[in-house]
Amino acid sequence: MKKYDPLRIEWDCRRGMLELDKVIMPFYKQYFDGLSEHKKEVFIRLLASTDLQLFSWFFNNGEINDPELREMVLEIQQKLSLTH
């Protein structure tokens, strides 16, 4: 079992766009602890994406080539009721 640095993850959840701050941080606070170890790793990988990529994926249905990241974006959208 990996040990995650919650302060580092919380810092990475803070984005430069208000819209993203209303998505990523609430998901982290509400759901991260309940994710499987693998999904936690995928979420942390997602945080390495740029704000523009994340905005495109969450709000403009931008194409995500990585299937694991695509699945994580969909899960976040569903849990936070962002799907149209």
C-alpha cells in the first residue's frame, strides 16, 4: 500500500481556474480516500495535466487518449453530477 502525501495532493488540486477548483478539490475531499490504490494513482496522474487540458476534458468533452484518465474524468463528472 502506497503512502500519499495529502498536503501535496491538496496543493496539486488547487488549480488556476475557478471552474476546475469547483471540480477537483471537492472530488478529492469527498471521494479520494475511498478510491482503490490504483485509482488514487490515476487521480494523481490526472493532476499532472495542465489546467487547459482539464478544462477541455471536464467541460468541453475534449478527447482523452489515455483510457485510465478518461475513466477518471467520467467518474468525477458522474460523482459531481457534471454530465450533461
